[in-house]
Amino acid sequence: MIGSLTSGWTGTVVRVGPTMLLAALLACAGLAAAGATTSAVVTGLALAAFSLGRAVGDVVRYAAVLEATPDALRGRVSAVWSAQLVTSAAVGAGVAGAVAGLVPVRWTLAGYGLVALVVLVLVALVLRPLRTLRRAAADGVATG
């Protein structure tokens, strides 16, 4: 919630790709940390970090997608974006519930976070355009 409420600064981000990667790193690390501890306070802080990274990443990604989308297609792109968010959340919750039925919940959180960290590192290494993605200026010329 804090990430969403304080996301006004995301409109000034020029280095969009690195910002997305850092937000994802915060979310993955927060999830892994939440599962790695037995302390309620540390779990709460770790889940807050996860939520902050997730919210900031979502805002920055959505803005980047819409900025690159022609006006005539924005409605369709928004619909597809919404559908994938709803579907991925439903599938993820189902898988998490199934896994949590087999192993302790904290192992599920830690496992999800660690797998997500590995995927994030692979994506960051393979997708150079994501690492270097920058917001275009109003005249269409990349800044930075």
C-alpha cells in the first residue's frame, strides 16, 4: 500500500529498466526473507518490503508499457494486462496453496522468493534491453 500511495515519484524515473529490476529484487528478497525467519516482526518487515517492491515494479512496468503503446491500442493492451494480472495471481495462489499443503508455509515463501531471485538474475543477464531501458523524452529521443 505504501508503494502505491507514494508512487508519484515513478513518473520522474528515467532509467526504467534498472528501476524495474531493483523493484523486483526487493520483492523477491522480501518474500525469501519472510520465509527464512521465524520472527513475526522480521516476517512483517520482509512482507512489507515484498509489497513495496511489487507495487513500485507494477507501476513502473505499467507506465513503460503504456508509454510504448499507440493510443489506438491502449484499451486492448490494458485489458490484456489486467487479464494476465488476474490469471497469474489466481494460478500463483493455487500453486502456493498446493505446495503449502506439502511443506511448511515458510518454506513455500522462501522457495518462491529464491526461485524468483534466480529467474530475475537470469532475466537481467539475458535481456540487455531491459537493463538499459530508458524513458523517452517528449520529443521521442531517449534521455540520459
